[in-house]
Amino acid sequence: MNIVLLEPEIPANTGNIGRTCVATGSRLHLIKPLGFNLDEKEIKRAGLDYWKDLDVTIYENYDDFLAKNPGAKIYMATTKAVNVYTEANFEPDCYIMFGKESAGIPEEILLNNKENSIRIPMIGEIRSLNLSNSVAIVLYEALRQNNFEGMNRIGHLHRHTWEESI
């Protein structure tokens, strides 16, 4: 799976998302401008010691991203979409794009991607969920649809084993 952040602004969100990408074997794509430097403490704090293991690619802008990923199947995660994320059929190598925290994905981009735009349902007047939470929700649905391929499916206790249970 591929997670794409278009102009992310908050380093802690990107750090959390990077950690989620490492835990799921997903690639992270960052599209400039970034609202922070990649060596900031907040990214490292949120990403813990996993950041060094992250498969990350950085692009100068949206056009650079498209040029370097020709033919990519891109799902646009936005609060403005008609389709719910659980209605999408995520391919194992698809890209799931999220916009910057303050404004999301520009509507000019969304207009060209109506069929691939997806949203997480919410009630009331809530504008959006936290970006790192949104990434986790949609990414894990995409992974579930692909049977969590390549992921460890058995949990391990730290001081005991499951075989000890009654």
C-alpha cells in the first residue's frame, strides 16, 4: 500500500503516519511544500525509533508526484466525497492520498477524481478527523480487503504465551 500526504502541515501527524506505515509495510509519499522540516523533534517523537525504517519518497509538488507514478490508482480521501471508504475496492499497490490538515485536497484535484474520492462518515458539524487517525482507518480497511497480506496475524504476549491460557 502507498500513503500519500499532500502538503502536510503538522509534524506530529506525519510522524504518527510514518510509524503506521512502518507497522504495515506501506510506503509514505510526501508532497511539498511541507509545513515542517523532516528532522524536527516532533516527527521523531511521534515516529519513535521507527522513522529510520520508513520507506519514504518526497516530491517537489503534485505534478512531480504524478510524473513519477504514472498510471497509479489513486484514491482521494476527503470529507467532501460522495463515496464511503468501505465502498472502495483497494488494490494491493494502490495509493491513498490525504490533503493538508487545514484544507484537505484542493477541489480542483478532487473534480478530476470524483469516482476515486472517498470519505469517512461523521455526524454533525465536525469538519474532519485527525489526519493520522484518518490514515489509519482507511489504510487498515485497504489492508483488510487484501487479507492483511504479508502481515503477522498472531499476537504475542510479553511475559507469557497463549498456550498457558485455560
